[in-house]
Amino acid sequence: MGNSSSNNNKDRVLVYSTDPKDQAILNGTAGKDKKIATLKEIIDSRKFVIVFRLETASRGGKTVTVLDKIPAYEPFVKELTKELKVKCGVGGSCNFDGEYANIEIQGDKRLAIKKILDGKQIKYKGM
């Protein structure tokens, strides 16, 4: 019953490692580096268009400005969400859904958001 070199590693469970490759496996980010680099290039080149819409459905009659079709590059989306909330003086949130993210800002803040996006040279439609 000796150990042979042909044992499958599939039965083993990684518990702890400081190796960056193992950390990527543990975090679930293995193989996502290329996708993240591509998203960063899209953000840096501004080759995307944000879609605006106003929603009131299932929100208790309150109006929410939704910015949709934003590439799901987490650092960019979170920073933009924070900036929009601060400059508009309202609450909001960001949601990630696959390759796209959306930002929800409380109230009808289309004009204020338009000025911010113009300053950042980001294209938008649906105003």
C-alpha cells in the first residue's frame, strides 16, 4: 500500500499557502488577470457608453437614477459611485452583474451626474 507518484491531487484540499498562484486559486481569481487587464484598458481608453434611466417601480414611489452598462472593473466603479454620492449629496450603491455593473443614485440627479461625467470625458446616453 505504498504511496505512488501517480496519486491524484484532486483528493487533496489546499488549506494554506503564501504562493501567489495558490492565493489566486483560494480567492477565486485564478485566470481572471487577463479579463481585469482588458477591463482596465477599456476604462482607461473610455471606450464605453453609460446608459441612464430613471426608475420608480418597486421603490415605494421614490425616484432612482440608474447608470447602467459600466464595465465591471471594481476599483473604477466603486470610486465613481463614491464620487457621485458625495457630489450629489445623496445615497446610492453599485451592483456587479457579470461583465457589467450599474450604479444607483437616489433621486433624479441626471443634470449633476451629466456634469461630472462630462468632466471625466465619459460618454453617456439616455438623458
